[in-house]
Amino acid sequence: MPGKRGTLNGSRQGRAASRFEPARLRKHGATPRVSLAAWSLAAGKAVVFAAILGTGTGAGVALGGRPHVGRNGVGGEWGHNPLPWTTSEETPGPDCYCGKRGCLETWVSGTGFENDYARLTGTRLPGPDIAARAEAGEPAAVTALQRYADRLARGLAHVIGILDPDVIVLGGGMSNVSALYRLIPEQWGRWVFGAEVDTPLRPALHGDSSGVRGAAWLWGECSQ
Ligand SMILES: [Zn+2]
């Protein structure tokens, strides 16, 4: 539907305003730009990319301790880039609320993980339960987690190819899945040009509450 593509409500000004609506922040688990900037300052990292992997997928970029929002206000809208290097089974991908199909959000959000497990098994479970089943060795859960890690590795490989950040930070519910910090770096060599990747992948400083914290701070700034 053409009317749903690109912008969420028509004008650029409207789009900028929509970025800070509480409903949008709630839907995405928040864009973590403010907490990200504070984190990058504290950690002394020049270039930081953070992704919040919760109900939806938010992301943010900090450069020199400052959030980078960008000329069009869409810096960090990585969740609505397409999943890269898709297989035939991943094409065209699930419908995204933004009007496109196959956005990263539909694959690497916690909801995307749950949907993939449901596709494999016909059973719908919360993400933490699926992760626990994977750890216990349930084959379908192991497959879902490996596919999830591979997709996230591909999505983050694109980020490395453009930004080559000093660190990549994960927040949101999926950031609690410890296996990801092993599985994703193992995959990066397949997807990043030159194959040698030593980018640190870390959980957010405040765990999966970082997105919420970022939302609160953003909302406080923008409503003044
Ligand atoms: Zn989308």
C-alpha cells in the first residue's frame, strides 16, 4: 500500500514528530539514543551502534559520545532495512507494520524470534522459554536460535560494513540470551568484507531496561 510506505504520517515534519510519540516508543521498546550516548561517553568509545531487540527493533548511533540522529532524522532506523543475504525461504519475508516486507525488525525482534519458532513447531512460546529450551537441547529451539543468530549477524555485518563501530551493544529482551555473544561473532567472518572481525559485541550496561530508560530520557527532552 503506497500510502503506508516510507513515512508514518505523510510530511517530513509529521514524521519527525511521530518519532517521539509514546505509542511509537512503546511499540519499539524505544530508540536508545540518549542512554547510548551516555553509555559511549562513560565507556570512552568513539563510535557505538546499539540495537534494542524487544517487542520491536530500535537502534541508535553515537559518535564521540553524542547521539547521531542524522539529516533526515532516521539515523539508526536499521530495523526497517531489509534482512541481507536472504535465502529463498526468507524471501520476500514477513509483513512489517511500516508497509514493507522482510524488514530486519520482523526477523530479529523478540517477536520475530517467537514467530520463527512458531513457524517451525506450530507452538507459540515467549522468547525466554524458547531460549531456555535451546539451552536444554530441544532441536527446534536450537534451530530457531541458530537461525536468529545468523540473521542478526547478517544485519549487524551491514552495520560494520558502513560504520565499523568500536563496539556493538545489544539491549532488549533478546540481549539476555547469552549464546548470542558467541554465535554472532562466529558468523561475522562469513558476511563482513575481508572476513577479519574483532568488533566487541556487548550487552547493554543496564540490561534489557536500557530501551525503557532511553525512552524516558528522550521523552523528557522532547516534551520540554
Ligand atoms: Zn519495516
